[in-house]
Amino acid sequence: MHAPTAIQELSETHTLGAGTEYRVVRASAEDTRPWIRSAPVCTTLKTHRICHAGIMTAQAPYRIVRMHQSGLYFLACLRGEGRVLVDGRWQKCGPGMAVALPPFMVNAFEAVKGKPWRCCWVRYEQVVGQQPILSSSSPLMAAFQGQALYAAIEGLIEEAAHEAKPAAMFHWVELVQSYVERFAQPWQQDDRLWRLWERVAADVGRDWTLDELAHQAHVSAEHLRRLCRKALGRTPMHHVTWLRMRKACELLSTTNLKIETVSHAVGYQNPFVFSNTFKKWIGWRPSEHRSRSTGS
């Protein structure tokens, strides 16, 4: 496998490769991009703000880079191996794994040579005023058995392409949505984490400490660390940083606030420290993120 590409060197890319096979269902006939224009239409997808969903077996040189994705992108792997840009670095995505990447950030995926990557995906549109699919306690990458989701998307594609009966498509869409929510909303399994991270996300500018987080969750610091490792794949303080960076991306993409103001809003009194932390997690500095967002 070739050496990882520096994040700064990424650019908008859509390379499928001759060996990649895929099938898609789209929410609107108005989406006429070349790679999707022949896909069947299921307007029921709009009820959950889904733009399109699909199944594929990707082979190198398959590579997709979206420099400023406007909605959640969920992808689950069933077989083979791919790489996904998560937390500012390329990470392996193999069988039994899934990623849920939030809006306003870079999405980047690529297949690994010699390891056909069998996946399914669901792409959402972020709508102002509507509750996002990802909560403050959602993982970005975690274990997930994607066979049922794959089958549901495949069933929806078949129905939309042939009989296209509204009742049948409704049930397929509800299945797709429920499987994504099963991954994206793990708070349903542990109420302590959900309540904690909702509180943190609503006040990311606060000077959170591990002891304060543990106190809020009514557990010991060590137990909170174990819970977070299991549910989110990162430590509690790393998740605080992630929530801050996610909020910063949103503010930089959707407002004209000065970078210093954004820095203070997400808990950094020193804009230089904020800028360095943002670069480490996102891949470039806040000013670059804003210019890329504007360019997109």
C-alpha cells in the first residue's frame, strides 16, 4: 500500500476505477451527476434527509475525497479493506467496522490494492433546524455488523428499480434508517454517556476536566475512561476535544465569526493553541478550513 497522503495535499476527487462495481438509489431525479444519474429514484428517502444510499465492491484505484461534505456520510464494511480519513489521519476500515463522518468536514475514502472493499453507504443532507443523526456521544469509527444494512439497501434498490411500490419502499427505508441509528446513537445503550456528552456538547467552551466529567456521569474517572474507550474508541478528554473541533468546523462553515471568537466559543482562550489543535485534528488551520468551505 502506498504511503499516506498528507491531508494538505488532498483535493476534490472522484475516482471509481475500472474494477469497482456499485448500485445506488437516490432521493431525487434532479441529482444528475454522471455516476448517479441512472440510479432509480425513491422519494421516501427524503423523510430521513437521505440523499442517496448504495452498495459497492471497490477496487484500487478507487478514491473519493469531498473537501467539504454538507451532510453525514455513513459507510459500513463487510469484506476486504479500505482506508478512511478519521480524526485527521488515515485509518483502516475492515470487515465488521463502520464510520459515521459528520458534516462540514473532509470525507476521504480509498480502496487498498489487492483487497476488494465490499461496503454499503448512506449519505444524508444536513438541514438547518432539524436534529442531526449524529449525537454528541456518537462514535466516528466502531464495530458494526453491516450485513443487514447492506441487504436493506439492496432490497430498496431492487424495489425502486422494478415494482416501486410506495409501501414496500417505505419499509425498506425505515430499515435502512434504523440500522444507521443503531450505530450513530449508542446512548440508547448507556444513558450516563448520552447525558454527559449532551451536556458537554451544549457547553464546549467550559473548562472541562476528567474529574468534572466523571462527577457529571456519576462514575469514577477510571470507569468513565473504560466506558468511553469501549463506546467511542477514545478517552473522555479526547472526546471533549473532538466535540470542540466539530463545533469549530460548524461555526467556521456557517458563520462569519472571527477565528478568535470561534476559539473562545469552543474553550480556547489562546487562538494560537486553538489553531494548532484544529490543525492536528482536522488537517489544516481554521483560516484554511473557512476558505475551503467558501470555495466549496
